[in-house]
Amino acid sequence: MNIEICLATNNKGKLREYREILAPMGFLIYSPSDIGIESDPEETAETYRENAYIKALALSKKVPYPVIADDSGLEVNALGGFPGLFSSRFADSCGGYPAAYEELNRRLEGKEDRSAQFRCCICYLENSAAKPLYFEGICPGYLLEKAHGSNGFGYDPIFHSTEANADFGTVDEETKNAFSHRSKAIAKLKIFLAINGSSK
Ligand code: IMP
């Protein structure tokens, strides 16, 4: 029997990644739009965890299934972890990702440390009154001085993954998923679900 879970995103890439990993275990993953629901709360918190919880809780109040939500970002160490939680909003404020790459590089001028990481935090909520559970993943690397390749999304074209030994803008989805922050967090969630299933 399939166990149903709702994922708080309508992003097709994310949905595919969660499904690829969890469907073989018997989990049926719905997006909000699959079941005719809209949920887009403001991400006003100061941590990835809290933002993931805000998204999970808002959706959980609308659906009869356990819910998964995640929040992620790029952290540049020499910039104190910026843009971090503001990754998406920073790109918007620059006028798009290519301009954001340039602005990050401008802020890094003269700095030797170009190390950075993507971070992902997943929140799993059994129901809206349940205690949230969190699963995190980190993808270490450094910022390239120039965008390289156009694969992936967001900051991928200026990110070199040290574990993949590759520029994320040049790798296919399968390679990125083998090393990404999100896939590492999902792998932890998978272990939890394999052990605990879902009480629904
Ligand atoms: P969200 O967790 O989907 O809200 O993503 C936040 C933002 O972080 C994205 O819009 C991107 O700017 C950045 N980001 C998160 N994960 C990745 C990734 O895997 N590659 C590139 N950028 C990412």
C-alpha cells in the first residue's frame, strides 16, 4: 500500500528528486497543485529550519497527509554566510542570477577564501499539531570567478562542488543529485521513513 505525503513545492525539479528517492519505498508524493491546493506562505523567519516549518505548517493545515517542506540557500563563508536565507531574494534584488554572480564576485574581490556551501533543511510534519522533525544536508565547494555552464538552476553556474570535483553548471542532474545538499537531506529523511514509516 502506498503511503501518501504532500511536498510543499510546485517546483518540478524538486518534486522529481523527492519522488525518485521515496517512490521505490512505497511513498506517493503529491505536490500542492496535484491535489488542487494553494499554499505559499511568506518565508519571514531567520533560519532555514523555521522557514521550512512555516511552509510545512501552512500546507499541513490544508491537507490530510504528512507534509515535507524544505528551505535552502548558498552560503559564502568570506561573506559571513551571505546570501544564505536570502539567496533567492538577493538574486531578485540584483536583477537576476547573472547579475548576482557578478555582485558576489565583486564582494569577494581581494579575498582569498572563496569557499561556500549549499545548505538544505527539510522539515517533516506528521500533522499540524505534531512536533516537526528536521533533516539537513550540506554540499561544500567554492565560488568560481566566472559562470561556467548553464545546467542546473540558481547559483549552480558559479559553484564548484569539491565532492563531485566538478562545476555544477556543467554536470547532469544525476551527478548533481549524487552530491547535492538536498539529496543528502532527503537521504536522512529516507532513513527516518524506512524505520518509522508514517503513522497515517
Ligand atoms: P528554496 O529552498 O527552493 O527556497 O531555494 C532558495 C534559493 O537558494 C534558490 O532560489 C537558489 O537561489 C538557491 N539554491 C538552493 N539550492 C540550490 C541549488 O541546488 N543550486 C543553485 N541554487 C540553489
